[in-house]
Amino acid sequence: MVSHRVLANLRVDQFGITLDDHGRRLDFPRAEADHVEGHSDGARYGARELVFDKLSTRLDRTHWEAEAMSAGPLWLRTDDERVELSIERAEFARGVMITRAAAGGVEVLAPHASLTDVRLRLPRLTEFKREASAAIEALPAVRGDALLRQSSLRFLDGLSGEIKCTLKVVLDLPVIGQRTLDQKLVIPIADGSLDFRALEDSLDWLEGTFLDLGITDDRLAIRWGVPLLPSKEIVSFALDRDGQALSAFDRVPVRSFADFRVPAAKNDDKKRSRVKSLTVADLDVALSLRAPRSVEVGGGAILFGGEDAPGVVGLAVAGSMTHPPNPGSLRGTIGLVDVTAKDVKAGPMVVTVDRLHLGAIDGLELSFDGFRPVGLTCMIARATATNLSLGIGHHP
């Protein structure tokens, strides 16, 4: 059974009570509440202040309904500390309903919501990724492409723009000794893919002597070598069937970079034949996402943009990543995000919204351990939502 409890200080000037066949109801022309705190099945939430216009509440069940409501600041966090959300101000000018959901827990329904200064933090992102991977691997019929991370990232096929970075590789080579390759790269992105052959041709002459990009065993591989000696893999990226077909035209999907492999040193390898480190530094990303594009996430789906609106505009990211794993981060901003969400779960919460418009996302930070993302934080100056349904404490 789902537990639910709300505590608040409620102030009203007058009220009316209705007793009929539909139950018992209290009506308030105006009501104010402060220091609201609630808990429902793994999530805690609260608000410093709530103001309701024409509020009605049932006495026999959880059901609050108002013609308009304003609130702030609000906060929500899960008991396992995987999700933290704070909102400085929320306006529900077209009404709001708070009721017990059919699947358990509490559901907030609003035809329109305007949110200001939203901060979302996912400090344990790896646990979401681990659960998603376990769910995929538990399916007995899943084979091949479906086991790749990129299989759920097809929305990236709508990317266009440019990626600039510095690729730094420290090698311990036979005869030559330690060698550091330091190469600045400019990578144009079109239709979610890049020309790896043009990328190889852009390498400086000296770096190009040691580095090679090519397709090996259905993988895009970056290899190093010296004249007259066999080359060795630095890092490679798996290509799904579509990526393999695209590689025949010297292009690979951006999403394939999610499935990377850095080979471990073998016991019989000589110490002077190993990659000491691989660093992607001075990363400067400027991208946009053509719409519509959809992605399955959290047991539901997110659709980016629509026929009349772009999905993502003005994505700018900077930072660095390194292997062997060390703490790193990517920081950036987004000018605009426009999405539709259906049954997207995050811990004990589930969200459905017909249109979610996010403007001026600042303070976007994705933290890494090596090349593995571990946490996400973002600040959203203003967000508007149409036909919002937020469930707290739903059963899966």
C-alpha cells in the first residue's frame, strides 16, 4: 500500500461545506498555505507558500482542486537522493488538481503551468543507466544492435553543427619511447554523422604518421603505429547495422561514440607498447537538433520538437574527458528545448506533458568519471508546460 501524508499551515477567511451523495466537500474562495511538506512512496516534496483561488477539497479522499494557484519556492527529492528538483516560482493560472492516482500515490494535473528558475539535479546518473542496461539484458530475445547504447540514441541522427576539440594521446612506443600526440580537430556534423575520412585527412602530418582512422571488424578504430611495425588500437567505437552501411560512404553516426572501447593491456604486452592516456580536451560543441525526434527513456518516451517547432536550438558545451578515468565535466548552455513526454519515470515519479518548452538553460553540467557520465545538473530560467501530469509515488 502506498503511504501518503501532507502537513501544512492553512489560512482561510471563509469557507462553505457541502454534504451530498458525492461525499463531503469544503469550498474556500481563497486559501493560503505555508510550510507545506508531504511524503509519498519514496519521494518528499514541499513548498514555502501556496495560494489558491476558489479551492475545493474532498474530506473523504485526497482531492484538491483550484481555479488558479501560485506557489514557491517548491522542492522535490527522492528518498534515495537520485533526483533533486527545486522551483523558485510556479504559476497555474488555468487551474490545478491534486488527487490520489489510480495506480497509487499522488497526481498533480494542470492544463498549463509556468515555472521560473528550475534546478534539476541527478547526482547518481549511473544508477539510472545501470537499471536501463539490466532491463535490456533481461529480455531473452534481445540480440545485436539492441544491446548497444546507441540503439536508444537515434534521436541524435537529427544533429547538425560543429565539434571542436584537442585530442591528446600519450604513447609509450618501442624504440621511440614516450610520445605525446596533440591534435586540434574541427569536426562538422550533418544529419547526425561525421566524415571520418575527412577527419583523418585533417590530421597534422606528424600526428598522421602515427595515427590511423578506419573501419575494423565493424568498428571505427583509432590506431597508432610506427613504420614497419603492426598498429595497435587506442580506442574504437561499435557500429550498428545502419552505421556499418553508412561507413561505406566514409561517414559514421555520432551516436556510435556512445559504445566506445579502450583495450586493456595484455599480460604479455611490453610496458613500452601501451597507451598511457587518452584525453579529449578543450571541447567546444555547437549543435542543434532537427525535429521531430523521439527517444525512449525511463519506461516512456520523449519527442523533441514537432512539425512547427525545432527540438533543441543553441546547444553549446565545453569541457574535457580523459582515460584512464579521472573526474571531468562538460559545461554548457541551451537556447531552447521543446519536447513532449509520455510516461517518463524517474524513481517514484512519472511525468506526462503534451508540450514542455524550456528556454535559456544555463548551468548545464554533465560530470564524468573518465568517459562515463555520472551526474547531471541544469538550471532552467523559465519553463512552460501544457496538459501536465506529475505522479508522485506511482507503482511501476
